[in-house]
Amino acid sequence: QVQLMESGGGLVQAGGSLTLSCAASGGAFSNYAVAWFRQAPGKEREFVGSINWSGDYPYYANSALGRFTIFRDIAKNTVYLRVNIVDVEDTAVYYCAARPGAYAQAMTVMSRDDYWGQGTQVTVSS
């Protein structure tokens, strides 16, 4: 059974940076796409960016261009999200999602076929 586990969240000061991890297990991920979403208090879950497990160019939401970077370590079955110059508006629960047989661009919309992690809380202090 596919399982995803996010880690790396916590309290970070505005202007700093953080790197979140999404560790995948229980499957063969060579044809998967993995995405990062986030959900701020009182708001809907929003797409941040995604990447094909094969390592094709990551795909980002327009709002994520410039400060967010997605990359993966195949040997560790892990996909990362790095956020630079964090802002209080980045406070949210960050989730990763994986979908078999998908391309990164298709991950902008959630699907019933997606596997999800439990999320990791990021809180940015001013």
C-alpha cells in the first residue's frame, strides 16, 4: 500500500527558508507524479507545484514561481519542497500527493486516484 509521509514543518521566521520532505513507500514510483498542496486556515487546499518521478522539469503554480523549488531523490524515494524567503502568508498545512501514471501538469487538480500524506504544519512568524 502506497504511503506518503511529510516532514520538515514547524515554526520559521519570516524571511527564512525551509525544506519539506515527502517520503514515499509501498509502491513502484517510476511512473508517478508527485505534487505539493497547501491549505491555510479558512482557505481551500491549493496546488503549489509538482514533479514527475522521472525527474522532468517541475511544474509550479503561478503564485509559487520564484520562491518554491521541487526536487526529488530517487534513491530515498523522497520529493522535497524548498521555500525561500518565507512570508506569514505561507503559514499552512502542506500536503504531498502522488498519482500513478500521471504527468506533473495533471496534478493541479486533485483526483480520487491520488495518495495523500497526513500533512505537515508550517507556521511563519513575523
